[in-house]
Amino acid sequence: MQHETEASLVGHEYEVEVGPVAHGGHCVARTESGRVLFVRHALPGERVIARVTEGESTSRFLRADAVEILSASKDRVPAPCPFSGPGKCGGCDWQHAKPGAQRRLKGEVIAEQLQRLAGLTPEEAGWDGTVMPAEGDKLPAGEVPAWRTRVQYAIDAEGHAGLRKHRSHEVQVIDHCMIAAPGVTELGIEKREWPQIASVEAIAATGSHDRQVILTPKPGGRLPIVELDKPVSVMRIGERDKQVHPVHGRAFVRERADDRTYRVGAGGFWQVHPQAADTLVKAVMQGLMPRKGDMALDLYCGVGLFAGSLAERVGDKGAVLGIESSKRAVEDARHNLRDLDRVRIEQGKVESVLPRTRIDSADIIVLDPPRAGAGKETVRHLATLGARRIAYVACDPAALARDLKYFAEAGYEPVKLRAFDLFPMTHHVECVAILKPMKKDG
């Protein structure tokens, strides 16, 4: 039996009709022979010339960029950012789409994932099908919200700052990132050279004037003396231990949400959009409806955002247990919630710590798992605790849909799902699903 020999198709061009949006910031198209193309920089319904960027003659699908638009969608706008487009920066996926169209595309992805992976229609998921913009982000087409409070700059061989190209280690040098928050832009990272540095992460807190840069030197590289346009604390990533070490200034930034201040250690997790923390807390609390005296769980709790809001609402007779795997985040969470003796924070992976606590019941649960989701075992365990409400915060609709299927198998169904566009111009979207026990038949 003869095997087809692999031949690279990179650079090959096809004229295609663009089909529906797919998860990941691209649309699906088919060549005349029926081969599937994942096409970036296109919109559904367009006719384009698609140039292959990845794939061989034997590949199940090919990745491609729309390099010429033969008939444009009414949702298309000229990309406002000069660094957006085929072969350029990979940070944004939808610069070429009107803001309302971006939200519609994200909604279509969520609906498709729910149907395919959980077998749910939007109605069955308790979702009205809309993706809500964050406050202040409803801008006319051609304007870009400057929302990104954390930007990871890659540094090229000459020491210039830029952002990585799509699915590549190559650096697109830039002089300005349009989605970077003003507090990041004003540091002027792109204006100076960074010899001996591999990457610079810039953080501009929303809840304070704290600014921070985290430098990763190249192997054997020396740290420069950092003089930026605004006061900033400087950290570095250790070459051997890969840990964050203070060089000068505070080792944390202060953020605010739901009328509390949170310390977030260098490199620690905090929502990137300025409105995200408050938006998500509000959606979670409205969905859970905490009562005085409740026993609440906050899983994958980070620096304690939801635990803090829950603790205020369950009162003195209530209790909150947070579980988080990052040692630094646990230190921050304990510091942030030190005035609330009804809160306990445990360090470790949820799947190993939760069984160890021997907790056999909880009234309400919030979980905000990493991109991969919570997984079958954790979901099954949570379903045995008898919570009247569970809030699931998800940054990936595929992981959410998979876990909703596991919840259904374990006896929980969604009553409300909300989607928020907390990452404008990119394909990312944040969802909050509220679940309750299914009614027993008979």
C-alpha cells in the first residue's frame, strides 16, 4: 500500500467562500477538493484568497490567512492597528470586524461549543445568546478600547520590544499596542531598547497607581538599569529557579473590586480588563444569592476575589473555604482577607485538597478553573456536596461546555448563563454559568 508523501502546502493559495466562525479566532472554509481551511483575517460569507500558513498535503486541515478580500462582509472595517494583519502581530483576532460583529461571532462560538460538547441549546443553558460589552467599551467601528492592563512584550535579537506573531516565536516590533491600557502605554516600554532581555511584562493596576515591570533576562543576560517614563517597581525572573525576584519597589500591585483592596503578587493572576473583576463578582453574587450563615467554597480562588465578596455576604455565622494551587496567590489571599476570620484559604490542587478537607456539604460554590476546566472527577465531587447553587466562571467556552456535560451527568443543570466581552479584539470571551440541582422525577 502506497503512502501519500507529505509535501508542505505553506504559501499555497486557494480562492474560497468563508463559512462559519470557529473557536480560536478563525473561520472555516473548504477548498474545491473539500479540504478544511482555518482562515484568519476573514469573516463569514466573504470570498477571499487564503494563503496557507501551516499544513502538509496529508494534514486533516490547513491553517491560512486571508491575504486578499474578493467580496467583503458588511461587518468588515479596516483594521485600526497597523500591526494587525496576515503575518503580523498575533495578539488580536478581530481587528477587522465591527465591535458588534465581534460580540456576535463570540456568541456563535459559545452556542456551537454548548451544542457540540454539552448537547445544550442556548435556551437550555439559560442564555439569551448575547455577549455583553464591558462598561465603557461600546465604541464606534474603527475605535479600539484600551483595556489590557497586563502586556507581555517579547524582545527581538536587536533589543526592540514587540509582540509575537500568531503561533510563532517571531517578534513583530511595535511602537504602540492599541489594546494596552493607558497605564501600560505611559511606561514607554516600546520606546527604549532591551539588550540581554528576553521579555518584559508590564502591569498597570486599575485599583491604584501601582505600575510594575517583570524582566526575563536572556540566558546569562544582565539586567539593565530601568528608567521608564513613570515610577515603576521592577522584578526579574530568576534564570535557574524561574521565580519572581524583586529588584526595586513593591513586589505586588494593589487592585480593587467590590469595595475591597487586593494585593496581587508579581506575576499573580488578576483579571486583565479593568471592569472584569467587578463585572464577574456581580454576575456570580447575583447568581448565587448568598444568605447569612451559608457555607461557601471558592475553588481556584487566586488572591481571594470571590472569597472576599462571599465572606461579606454570608456574615459572621457563615464560612468560606478558598482553595488555590499557587503558593504566592495563597499568601496574597490570606493577607487580603486577614480581617475576615470566617475565611480559610488552603494551598494545593482542588482535586487533592477538597477530598482531604472532609467537607461533605456546602450551600454555595464558585469555581474559576484554569483554561482546561475543572474536569470530570472534580465536577463529580462537587455534585455530592448538595449545593443549592454553583457559579462556574469560564474563560474557555469549550472547557465550560465539557464540564456542563459532566455536571448534567452528576445531577446539576444550568439555570442562567451570561457571556461578557472582557477581551475585545481577541477571540477570548468570559462566561458565568449558574447551576442548580435537577428536579428529581416522581
